[in-house]
Amino acid sequence: LPQVKELDCYLPDLKSMESLGMLHKGTVVVADNVVYPGAPGYLEYVDSKLGRYQTELIAAKFEYDQKWKEDWTPKMDALSVSLFQG
């Protein structure tokens, strides 16, 4: 799922795909930048505890690293990998 920085469009996009019948049991949905800059509504929706998805977060550094700045510290981020339960 692509994300626009200023908007949390992961969740509306995912719900649209669900309503259009694009997801079937076993479909894998991957979203990047869910921790930084963040997509809290999306993460809440795909939380494994709710039963719609089995979700795992995979730690990753934020890919827009500013290595040219001497004092830059990479921010931690994550990929959300969710298996649709049907």
C-alpha cells in the first residue's frame, strides 16, 4: 500500500480493497512507514487481536536517511505484514 506523507491513507485504501472483494483469505498486505511517520489507525485496524488479520511488525530504519548530515540519527520504523483471515 502506498502512503502519502501528509495523510494516513493506508486504512481507507485497505477498507476500499476489502469492500471491493479484492482480499481473500491468505492475502498478504504489506505497509511501510507504519511507525515513522506512522499510521496508528491502520495498525489498530490490522491488530491481530481483532481477528481480521494476523499482523507482524518487522523493524526497519526509516529509508529516507540523511547520511550527509553529521548529526543525523536514523529513525526507527517498521513494515507491517498482515495476513488477511477472511
